[in-house]
Amino acid sequence: MESGAVIGIDVGCSPARRSSAICRLEWSSTTVSWRNARFRAIEPEREQAIAGLAGGQPILAAAFDGPIRRGFEIIGRYRRAERMLTRRLRPLIGKPGQSSAPVGKLLNLHANTCVGHVVRHADLCSSRHDLAIDEKALVEAFPSSFLGMMIADPERLAARRGDRSDTFYKHLATEGVLALLISHCLPGRQLASNLAAVVNHDDRAAFVCALTALCVAKGDFVAVGDDDGWIILPPKNFIAPSRWQLLQLNANEETATSIHIGSAIL
């Protein structure tokens, strides 16, 4: 589409801190821009923040940093998607939390709530991508894995658990990889702002979720998981070969259908 928009939401659980964020990434025939808003996990603040950025023109896809699956019930199991991004990869890029753990169940609950607000307030397009979990274009993101899969030697960055996604973001923004990914999905456009200017942790996470949604809108992505949910990763040609090899080894120990390569739509 010549113009459009996607939404990314960094799902938080805190009713006291504005540790949740939403990013609206939109484009015209010439420009790509984005807007962020942070909010607490309380109502009506959360719903108002989501409505404020998700409303307006049609949203092609929305991605959420939290476990979701078809039907949007509480999952409560250690999922294949989480195992796929943990085994062999954890020492290099960290891992998603387990949906079976108490914090995972809480995050699942808040993610489902955010999904409900987006469906209620956004003109969200129907799913056109592979592995859709709903008639609307709703997908699951995990920013640190999304970013880490694009780095050939993440161990060189000496990222720690508390700053891993920020370290990965800064590296990929500085190296121009994030700009290349946007250009791949939306060729011929100029960025309205500097990607390095996104400095808040939650704003960055929401922005990466929006990039995840953009890959889904493009139809060019990799997904790992099964009927308990699919976590969306970058297009295969953006995943470092060494990371791809580990992902394939993990799939061999699960099932060949645990990893899926999407096909371009736009």
C-alpha cells in the first residue's frame, strides 16, 4: 500500500510505573514516521493511550510483546515457541519468559487486555498472513529475540539481562540494520526521524513490536511455535546465518513445522 500504519505494544504489568508503551508506525509514499505513548497497566489510562494511537486510518497489523494464542485464553504452558528461542540461543540472545510461570500468566492476561483494546478502538485489517491466530491481524512479538536474531556475534556486545534489548537496539540502529529492514518492507521512503533518537527502553520495545507488525503486513517474516502461539521474527534474509543454524537445530528436536517462513504480500 502506498500509505498505511501498524501498531506495536510493549505489554507491561505495573499499575504504578508507565512501563507499558505503544508505537504507531505509519508511512506515506515518501516518508516513514512513528509516534509513541507510555502508560500504566491500569484502566482507563491503558485503554485511552491505546485508543489515542490506534484510532484513525486502518491498521494493517498489530504486534504485542506478550504471549497470545488463538482464542486469547490464559495459556499456562511452556510453549514450543518459547523453547525454540531458548535452547542453544539463550546464552547468546536471552530467552522469552515461560507462559507457564506466574509472571508469564500475568503477562498473558495483560497482553489479552491490550488485544481487546486494539480490536475495540482500531480499524484493524483482516489477517492476510500465514499462521493467523485470529480473523484480525494480531500477532505476538518478542523484541530481544527479534533483534538478537539479526546479530551475527551478539556475545561480542556483552549484553546483560537487564539491558539486552537496549544493547541490541543501539547496535542495530548504529549499524543501519533497522533502517535497512524498514527500507526492505517500505522501499523508496525516507525516515522522518533518527532511529537512534528512540532512547527509552519501553519506547524501543514498542517500536520493535511495530517493526514486527510491519514484517507481518509485508508478509515477509519467520515464525516459531505451534497452536499455542507463534512468535514473529525478522525476514529470513535478515537473520544471521549462525542464528538460523541454531534455530533449525532446535526445530529438528521439536518438529519441522515449528519454524515457518512467510511469503511477501505487499
